[in-house]
Amino acid sequence: MIPIPSDVPWQHIGHADNVAAMAAINGKLFAVTKDNKLWMRDPIPSDMPWQHIGHANNVAAMAAINSKLFAATEDDKLWMRDA
């Protein structure tokens, strides 16, 4: 069994700005904020602004695969959109 490091340090790379859910795909970070907006940014170790790219539909959780974003909303619906 491979040992799991228990004390790996985190690196501060920016601001989350009220993020409720996040996912990463196609070399980008995607975030949904508590005010129902969808944002995108590069995953670089620098404090850079998020780019607003759409509405979020009350997302509670988000995942990404095959160039698609998937979101579960507070009203128990599952949504999909292109990243």
C-alpha cells in the first residue's frame, strides 16, 4: 500500500468570491456562486479575475467530464451544458 501524505501544504492562488460549487475541465476552472452566476478562470497559481459566462440555476453540486459540465440543483434536477 502506498502511504498517503498527511501534511501537504495548500497554496493560496486567488479568491473564491462566494463560490458554492466548482469543477475543472479542458484546462479551466468553473465555479458557481451563491448569486447563481457561472464563472470561469485559468487554473494558474496567481490571483486573477474570474470571467462571468452565464447563469447557474441554483446549483448545489457540479462535476465535469468529456467537455461537459454537469450540475445538480437545489430542486433535485440534473443539468448539462458545454464547458
